[in-house]
Amino acid sequence: MAFLAALLSGILVALAFPTIVGGIHFPNLSWLAWVALIPYLSVLQPQRLGRSAALTFVFCFSWNALASYWIFNALYYNGQLSAASSLAVLATMALLLAGLQSAFIPLALFLIRRFRLPWTLVMPSLWAIYEWLRNYWPFGGYPWANLGYTQAPWLRLIQAADLFGVYGLSLLIVLVNVALARTLWAWRRQSPLPKASLAAAAILLFAFFAYGSLRLRQIENKIPHQAKLAVGLLQPNIGQRMKWKKDLNDYIQKLLIQMTRDAAAQGAQFVVWPESALPTALPLGLKTFAPLNSFSVPILLGILSIEQPIGLRRPLLYNSALQVEPGGAFAGRTHKQHLVPLGEYVPLKKLLWFVEPVAQKMGDFRTIPPTELLQVHGHRYGVVICYEDLFPEIARQYTRMGASFLVNITNDAWYGDSSQLDQHLSFSRFRAVENRRSLIRGTNTGYTAAIDPSGRIHAEIPKFIAAILLTQIPLGGESSVYSRFGDALWIGLVGLSLLLGLLARRRGA
């Protein structure tokens, strides 16, 4: 029964994220996150450390495999891998994440039992640290489906991300689950209720709502008075299997050019194309490209850059964003810093030898760290390419460099009509809140959207249609606490709380 409880919690957590299965779109079940951990936490109390690790493994594996099932879609339907190999890749990712968390929960139980520290202090704290480590491991980081992201639909709750990032919200969700699980445990054993835990959860939940209500009102009152930029975001809706067919190159190029002219004619001052929009690779040192010479507005386009250093047999590839000025001159280029494992490079090549067909198809990409921001009409901006918007430090770096707004260009056509597109959009909203900057998304198949500094989606195009999103975005904004200090604030508070808890217990011993 204990393992069934852990499995149930994993399923419930996965369902708290935007979910599409077999073409069926589930309703918003984000509220599940506040109770999803209760079955799992309820069976941890009496377990030995080894068994608690096994229960955690079942819970975390099911959570991550179900929330990221779309990895199978990309590899099987568009990556030319067999069903068995695609499932093996998905399982490997879930196994690694489950292994990491399976070390943290026994550690939490050890601290609780050895030093008699409260569950409501230790479990949420170590959970937040676990999610932070997911930002860097495995495969250089895979922070998809952190608990805090489930609350993207609730604007008041997510405003505290400008203090603690998404991790503060994850900590709060775990705290509420722990308090409720401890209450259920006490009720079943006819023990005194954990009043301190319930009070702590209620106070912090109220504080998040109160802070969020205040900050939401402040930010949204400022937006009408901020300078604006009229942008045109293109969503050409080119299927992944169509994208690299040579006989469709001219069609795709002409479609994007015509959409750009239409956007400019309708008042766009800046036009954004999706990631790898043109089905071609341009030499890294190229200064102009004839098909782009006729535009009257600056454009930002996703493009593959190629370089052939002397002595290397295979050329180097970069996933780039290129700004082109009216008349065709290239005004700046930036490159993706955080490559997609199994899509743009193959980690653990000896272990994952069966993924080589994907690498052969996509290429082996390289990175070049950014040295400066791009600029349009006197306003500097940073570009996060594809799933780089999952990594808070990248958007934060651009904001600290002086970005007035953020741009995400992506191509999620790889994943079809899966949960990935809806989840990706909801995760992007946190980068806007954390840095109090507008974030615009130019995507191939969706969701193309404009997100305010409050995290509100004020304009979007439905997925899987070809359309232009014309909107005005507010520029600049205040410097948030999270932009200035990053994760140091919440990590420091967590560390201080654990230290004070230990000191208090030692003095009381």
C-alpha cells in the first residue's frame, strides 16, 4: 500500500500541470498540487531510511515520467527513434531525477529524527534545495515541472517570484502538504493535532496572497505609464516533418517574408520570427543575406549559424538569434547557451548510444556565451532560445545587463499536440515576474504570446494556426529583489532556519 500511495502522489503532481493525453485536454487542476503529496508523505513517517528512498523513487519517477511524457513524442514521431529507444530515453531522465530526490528525502528524515527538527522546517527546505539542484543536474540541468510552476494560473500567488523565484512557491506548496499530512497522521493515531505546522502553513499562505495582491496592483498600475514598443510576433505553424524538406524551402521563406511585410504594414516596429525559422544555416561571419534585404522594420529571427574551422572535419553549429536592420544589415547575433540534451547534443554518449540517430539528424551544437545585449529602437533586450526560459539565471543575467524586455524564440513543433506546449508557456511566465520585465514569445506552432511584467498573458495566438500577433509591450521596469540577488536570498533564509532549528534543539536537549 505504501508504494501505491507514492505512485498516486506522483500521478496527482503530474496532473497539477497542464495536461493533454491522447488529444484530451484536461481542465486546470493546479489546485491538486496543494494536496498531491499527502498520500506519499503520510506513508513516510514510520519508514526506515532505505525504504523511504525506495518510496521516494517511485513517487519521483512517476511524477517526472508523466509530466515529461512528451519526450517520447519528440523522439519517436519526429526523431526517428524506435518506440523502445524513445521510452528508454524518457525512463533514463526520470530515473536520474528520481535518484537525486531519493537521496534528499532520507536526509530530511535523518535530520528530523536525529535532531528532532520539525517536518514543516526540514521537508520543504530540502525539497526546495532539490529543485534548485535540478537546475544544474542531470544533463546540465532539467528543471521541468518544478512544483511551483503548477501555480502559474494564479497571478496573486506567483508575484512572490520577484523575491524567491519559483523555488519559494515550491517550498510553500510542500509546507502546506506536510501540514495536512501531519494532521491526517495525528487524526488516525488520535494524537494532538500539529497546530504549529498548520499555523505556519496558514500564515505563509496568507502572506504570499497578501504580498501578491499588493505587488500585482502596483505593477499593473505602472504598466500604462511605461514606454511601449509595437511588436509583431510570427507563428508560421510549420510542422516539424515539413520544416527541413528541400522542396518546401522556398515556400517557408516566402511565407515568413510575407508575414513580416504584413506585420510592418499593420504598425509593428519590431518583428520576431521563431527559433530556427529559416530552413538553412548561415555562415557565422556573414554580414547580410539577400532575402532579408527588403524589410522596412528590424527583425529578429532564429537561425542556424555554421562555422568551418580549419582542421575540423565536421562544421560547428550554433542555435542563434540574428537581428537584421532595415535594408538587410546584420546588427547583432546571440547564441543559445543551454543546449537541449538529446536534441542538440547527446550526453552520456556511451550509455545513450541508441540516441545517435537524433544527433546525426540535429547536429552537434556548440555555445558562445553572450557579451552584450541586442538593441532595437534604442532599447536593449535579451534573447532566451527554446527551453532556456526554464533557467532563471539566464533571464536574470540579461536583466542585470540592462535588458528592457526579454524575448523567447522557440520551436515546440517537435512535441505535437502534447502537454509540452502548454507547460512551456506557463513556465515562461515566471521569468517575467522574477525580473519584472515583459517577455514576448515568437514560436513556430505555439504558443506565441506577450507576457506582462506581472506574469499576465495579455495577448496570444492559439497553437497550430498560422497568424501574426500584433501588440504593444511595456519596456523597462523596476529592479526586483530576485534580479539583484537571485537564489541567494531564499537559500540563505533556508540555511539560517535550519541552523536556528538545530541550535534550539541542542539548547533544549
